Amino acid sequence: MSVTGVFGENFPDRVSDACTKKFNSLGKMGKPKDDGEYTLLACVVKRDTDGNLEVVSLGTGSKCIGASLLPHHGNVLHDSHAEVIARRAFLLYLIDQIGRAASGSGSVLERKENGKFGIKPGFSFHFYSSHTPCGDASIFSKQEFSQDCFGEELLDGKEVIFGDKVNTGACKSLIDGDRSSLESIVQPPLKKLKSMQDGSSILSYQSLNCQNRGNLTVCLQDISENSSNITDTHTQNGEKPIEATDIHRTGAKCVSGELEDPKVPGANYHVTGALRTKPGRGDPTLSMSCSDKIFKWTVLGVQGASLMLFLEKPIYLESITIGHCPYSQEAMERAVFARFRDQLQKVNLPPGFQQIIPCIFQSSTAFPYSRSVVTNNCTDPDRVKPSPSTLIWSLTDFHSSKHEVSVNGCKLGTTKKNIGTSKSWVSICRQVLLQKFVLLLKKTSSVSEPCDGKTYTECKELSGNYQAAWRTLKNHVLRNWTKKPGYTREFKLDSCGIK
């Protein structure tokens, strides 16, 4: 059985094809124009007991609003990167599935003996992104390296296709919660001797010391071909590695308290392992990079705080598939789980929470509206630009007829007169999700209107176990995670006239 055999043959390509097919099935509204616009696609995919795949949420986009534009009433999307949109649309799906399970209708969830809900045996959820997540996962060598870099590289003007490597190992045991097997999976992938180009030092993975600089633990095993001007003095399989001279770069900025990017020409432009905020021109953002958010999901789940009130345990993604694009398996593993391995081993999380390491794959098929595909097909590459629109879709009655389109965090077509009113809200903004949460709580709980008069923050605090896990993670691992102004969280359900 191949390494993808855990989920079925050709699993990465099947995931990619299902997501592209769902995108293509949506109407034209908000999609990239044919004059050189591109976008990023992300989806959550359900796998059933027979191995069938079904997209349950979808998002596109690459925009993020600046700190000065953050809303006071939870009615504007802060972060419209595709990965975040897909995850927030997944919340709509979960709300719908919890409601169905509570009423005895068909659902992927079932009520457990303790009254909470959980995923039925044999079902699982998987994530797809057409491109590597912004932030740490996007920092890796531009040079071909047979063991590490996969995807497409432009070397001497020619496209070179590498294989689709996956992180092998006991994926199923990790998915089943066997923490004891984690150590064997997340050891540094390349146990080699490395030397700096100036020859001043030789570093070995087996004899590394971690240095604490500020609030960032910088482990030398995180310094790899992907991020520094180092050469490999060891050969594998008789192949001589290519010296790293430059790296793929991310627009995501290191947050205060982390090591800063040197920004020197070549392979030392970035540091790796640092927490970063989303790219943005002009007004800086406070939204964390997708690499950082995905790491958070591996520990806290994708369901968020509010829905933990209904669930027996967090919902974890069992795999992540990246579309055909410039890619590094090592960088993905570092960003998604390995960079915080040592800190996590020293943390005691509340019952039910642990780091579940997803299997990481790359598909051999590219998203038709990816930047590389659009650039290759455009007669004038200088015209290529990101689409300003965000597409939102979920497998719910809300999106049964059509998807939503958002621009600048509001519904497409919003006028100045309608800004801040319900006419401008999309289904996944905080205000609407709070509405749906309260309605679900009334439907499934014997507690009478527990959120009446409470703020958004107070409603989320009802989920004590989740909040305890999040505080533990922030205090011991993600110390420099950004904190948004209090006014973005202190709105009430009726703050904009909703009762």
C-alpha cells in the first residue's frame, strides 16, 4: 500500500480534483476575470466510510483588512485569505450538522452518551489549499533538492516537476490520538551535518542546543536549506545537493517579540519558525499568517471556542493537501507542527486537546486560477493581479442556491449607506455566527437563553475547556500571538439592531 493508501489511492489528486470541480460548479459572480486575475482556493473535504469525498466548505481570496479598519460590531471579515474563509464556512456546516443531529435528521455527527456530539465512526475531514499557506510554510529554497523541494520551480526558464512527497509514518495512530507515536514522526526530517558557507561552524542535528531569544525559542534544527545560506556536506543516495542561494519569500511580517528577518539578499532574507502577521501594504494587519493559524488548528481543532460547547472533543483535520505549486515538504512540516514540537511536549493541555499531526500531501494538479497558471496563460504577465473578491460557500441550506461574494470584508455591492447594516454582512462574519450560535444553543440546550445580554467574548468564554487550552497555548507556545483591540470582541448580539 502506498503512503496515500491510508485514505485511498491517488488521494491528493482526488482531493484537488473534487475542490476544483466544486469551484467550477459555482456561478461566475466574483470569480477571477479572464484578463489576468488569479486567486487562491481552499476547501474542507469530508471523507465517508466508503472513501467518497465531498467538499463541505469553500473559500477563495488573498486579502486582509488593516488594523485601522477593524470593525466595532463584528460585521466585517478581518481576514479573507482562502484558508481562513474555508474554515469559517466550515463553522456554518458544523452548526447545520449539530442542528440536524439534535433533531434526528441525517448528519455526519451523532449524539454521544454525555449529550455532546461527535463525528460518526468512519468519517473524517481533510483540508485543501491551492497554494502553500502564507508565512512560515512559504519560506524554502528555490534550488532543486531531491529530498526536500517538490512542486514547480523555474530553473533557467524551464519548469521542473518534482514528485509528490508526503510525510510518511503512523498517520492513523496519530489520528486516533496515540500521542506516544508522535515523537517518531516529528523528528527533524534530515539528520545531516551542516556547515555555514564561511566554514566557521559545523552543526549536527544530534547535538543541538536551543537558545531562547525573547519569547521565541530558536532551535537550530529549524534552520534548514529552506532558510539560510548553508550547504550540505552530506550526500544521500549518491546525489549531491545543490547549494542554496535564494529562497521563496513571504510577505508575512514577523510579529513583535520574534526574531526579525535579516532581509539581506539571497538565502538569509528570512528567519524560519517565527510567528508572522498577514501580508499587507500600507495599513499593517493584525491577522496571523495562515501557517500560524493552521498550526493552532492542529492543537485546538477547527471548530473554534463556541462550538466546543456542543462537541465531545475537538474536530481535527486528518490531512492537508497542497495544490501543484512551488512547494517544500520540509517547510510544510516545519510550519504545521515541527517548529513548536519541543514547547508542546512540556505543556499540559486540558482533557480532549492534543496535537494531532495531519498527513501532508501535494497534488500533481494545479488550480486553474492559480497565479502560476494565470501567468503562463496571460499574454501580458505585467497585467497579472490578485482578484479583489472572496467567494464563500458551504454545504448548507444557506448556500444551496448560490455562493456569496465578499469585497473588503463586506457583501459584494455594499454601498456607503449600507455599511454596518445587515445588508452588508456575510454569513461568516462574527455577528452572524454569533446569531447562529445562540439559536443553536437554544435549540439543543436546556439552559434558557444563556447568552442574552452577553458580549461576543462572554459567549465564547462559556466554553471553559477550549479557553483553558487556548490560554495554555498562548502562555507557553504562542507568546507573541497578536491581540486585537477589545472593541472588536465586545459587541453584543443586539448591537446592530438584532434581537
